[in-house]
Amino acid sequence: MGEDERRDAFLRLKLDIKAASMLCQSDELFSRFVRNELLLSPDPDIQRFIESAREERISTLNMLGVAGNMVLASIFLFFGILFVTPLVTGFTDLGFLHDFFARILSIMQQGTSSQPLAVVEDAIISFTLIFSALYLVRYSSKLLKSKVVQS
């Protein structure tokens, strides 16, 4: 099918839709017939055509979910960077790490622990938070791109 034939077929379809729309406005019985035969049709081809013509929108609830994901991602990223700072700067002294975590999130106990364990805990927490933040940003991006949820 060539470009001109496609355009002509589409223009005929468009004129038929306009005529059906005018009939629907003036005749309630025809309007119900169109709704039953087109919109509520079990035919998968008709349903696919109707779905392709529908406008995709993101609902307000969906936008709030995306905004919440972005806020949570920024919090995770902030704390992840906060936790990874001692590792990157080379402060692996147990006393510094202990004070750092006790003041920020109180996750280290007052007792003594081995230095490698504190470094491993710091790395696990920081990378988990950073990867969680990146996942939330990726998820929100996919949600905005797909526009799955209709309002």
C-alpha cells in the first residue's frame, strides 16, 4: 500500500468517524449502538484500534508516586554519599568511623569492634543506599515514559 493510498484510506475513515459522531449527537439509539459495537466490542482488532486512538495520560496519583520516588531517591543518595565519604577520603580509623556513625545515624554501638568490620558495614550501607536511589530514579523514569496508569 503506497503513501497516497494510506492517506486516502485514512481520510475516508476520518470522514466516517465524523459522520458517526454527528449521528451520535442527534440519535440516542445510534449512540448506544456505537458504544456497544465499538467501545464494548470483544473483537481484539477493534479493541486494539480504540486503544491506539486513546490519549495516554499520567494520573495525578501516578505523578505523586513519581515525586515520592524522587524524594526517596534523593534521601537515599544523600545518606549513601554521606556513608561512602569516609571510605573515599581514606578515613578508615575506627574511632573516626565510630564517631561519624554515632553522630549521623547512631548505627554503631559504643563498644569496640574490629576495624575491617566497620569498613565493610560502611561500604554495604552506602552502596545499598546509592543503588536503591539509582533504581528508584530508573523506575520513575520508566513510569513516566510508559504512561501506563490512566487517570
